[in-house]
Amino acid sequence: MITVHHLDNSRSQRILWLLEELGLPYEIKAYKRGKDMLAPPELKAVHPLGKAPVISDGALVVAETGAIMDYILTTYGHGQLMPMIGTEARFQYTYWMHHAEGTAMTPLLLKLVSGAIRSQAPWLIKPVASRIADGIDAALVTSNLNTNIDFWENTLARSTWFAGDEFSAADIIMSFPLEAATSRAGAGARPHISAWLGKIHARPAYQKALARGGPYTYA
């Protein structure tokens, strides 16, 4: 049976959701972030990087969201949640599976860093820290993040789901970037992004994953 090494408030929530969509049995080993918001050292006993998500399946240990999802889908999915090879939907699926942890996440992570600089700086240097954070946002975050949000909105204006007319694992992996962008950059104000978020949040498997893994924030 698959064991999900699940860190609270992390991207590993998507792995629980995928397993629920496929109806697969799994176990959760839960880990809590420290006061520094980092993963606890115990995760390094599972994988050398000590980060989540990570799963174990027998003697096999798999890390990284995309690799975990690919392993689960190809090993246990029996073609579910993956468009047929050779179709336009499959090309779009492959693109979004890579985009989610690449181009999509970079400005969101930088936004998190700039926010931490503002909030965690000692009061004596807070004005300087705020100017540094503003510079990071202006140079590296705002334009790239808005471009991504425009791209997602336009995609969902043309298509019901990210890979076409059918829900797929591409929607699962794209959930975290859009949820994070809603929290950090107001992406949920876009009508098609908002509608898509409403649809995924209403899915029974999404709700079951939250019930098992616990609520999470992505601010």
C-alpha cells in the first residue's frame, strides 16, 4: 500500500486528492512544520532532501509532485485521468503537468519570499526591508505572475479543464498554483479561474482528501 508522507500546508495535498480520485487505498504519515515553517528533520529519514511530497510504495520511495503523480497514474491508474496518447488533449496534459511546478511556481515562490522579508524584518530595518521586497516584486514577480494569471484565465475561457473537455490529473497538479495565486495575487477575481476553482473544490475526492489530510493554507 502507498504511504503518503504528508506535510501540513504543503503541495502533498494534491497527492491525496489524486489517490482519492483513483479510489486507491493509502496510508498517511503526517508531519508538522516547525516554527520556522520548514519541514521537520524526520522527513530526511524518508528522502535525502527532506521535503514533501514524498511517497513510499514497498521499498520504492518517490519524491517530487510530478514524478509521484506519474508513478501513481502509470502504475495504478489504468489510463484514468490521462488523455489518450497522440491526441491534442494529451499534448496539453503533458504541458500543464510540467508548467505547474516550473513556470507557474517561480513567481509565486518569489512572492512568498518578498512577503516574508516584509513581515519578518526587525522593526528597526523594516523600511529598508520593505523597499528591498518592493524591488523584488517589481523586477521579478508582478509582471510574471500577472502574465501567468492571464494565461490561465484565457486557457480556461477556451476549455472546460486544463487539458480539454475532460477532467484530468493536469487539473489536480494545477490546483496549487491557482489556489496560491488566488491567495497571493487575487487570481480568484478572474471569472474563469473562479469557476474552475469552484468546480475542483466541489469534487467529492477533493473533499475526501481534505478530510483525511486536514485543511491547508497556501498563503
